[in-house]
Amino acid sequence: MALPLLIIWISVAVVSALAGTTIAIKWDNIVIALKGKRLAILGARAVGKTHLFKFLTTGSIPTEYSQHMARKTTAHRFQLKDLDLKIRESLDLPGAEDAYPDWKKVFNEADFVFYLLRADRLLAGDSGVEQRVRADLRHIGEWLNNRIPQPPLFIIGTFCDLDPEFKDLSPDKRGDYVDKFRRLPIVFELMAHAGGTWQNKVILGSMKSLLDTEALVYEIFNQVKP
């Protein structure tokens, strides 16, 4: 009777090993896709551009996270500075609307575009933030249409930690939260300007702490197409 149990145990071990290999291969492909690429970080004032810029040029993330972000693995930490991303300090652009000509120049030189916005304020129905996002995406949508091929656009919603609903969510419910965000009329309009769901990614999170920032960047990079 011991033999079947042994076979089962070996099968589980093999499957687990293969799963780990898949994660490693996927991450290696993502690193290859990002290494040495030019990155534009766009967004209004006080959305987290400077924080993200500093983290991407000095920080690190684990190449694997557990489902519960608080229990992340510590093995296989990857130094982001080794990616050699072409992020000049000027990419952390001022948020004023008169910066659009500078935004356009950086956008046209970028391989990947990160557009940051206050997800917490949009979900709260802040009309001022909605108006600014609408203005930003009119420009970005035009620039996307004028570039062939279009660079991947990542719409990154920040400050979700200030939304009580987000803080109380278990990890398996956060997909529902993203879906709720996508259904906002302003987000639907934003994605239409940006070429639709096939041309862009929506990632929500927080950069309140190092752990939160690592989790957000991990999620962003996991959506990079190798």
C-alpha cells in the first residue's frame, strides 16, 4: 500500500517543481523584455511619480509573492537597478497642464508608458480629478494614435490605501475592486482614448510602504508582455 502513496508524493513534488520553474521562466522573460528599455512616467502632481521613479532606480522586488502580500517570499530578490531602465530624472515631469509638450517628447521616446492617477479620488467621485484625467488622456490618446507601433500603456491607480474598501479586501477580492474601477465612466472613457483594453493595462495599489510599493511594481511587471 505504500507504493501508491510514494507515487502520489513524487507526482506532487514534480508538479511543484515544474510550477516553480514556470514562475522563474516567466520572470526571466519579463526581465529580458524590460532590460534597457526607456520608460515614461506621466501624471498630475502628487500621484506618486517621484516615489515610483526613485524606487525603480534604486529598489528591489522578490520574483515571487505569496497570495497574501504581507507574507512575501524573501528569496530571489531582484535588484531593479540591474534592469538598466532608461528613466531620466526629467521623466518625473511636473503635473501642470503646460507640461504637455514635455510629456509628448518623453512619450514619443518611451518603450513603456506609465500613467499614474489617484484611484481613491476617482472612486470617491472627485470631479476635479476626473477633469484632469480627461484632459491628460485626450493628449495621450492622440499621441498613441500617432505612434506605430504603439507603446504599452499602464494605467496605474495609486493611493488605494486611503480607500477603506480597499484596505479591508482580502487578496482574492481585489479583482472585483479593479473591475469596479474599470466600470467608472471616466475610466471607461480613459481606456477608450488609450486604445481599449487590448492596448493598455490597469493596475491598482498603494505605495504607502516599501512592501506596498514592491507589491504594486510586481503586479505591473507581471503584466509586461515578454
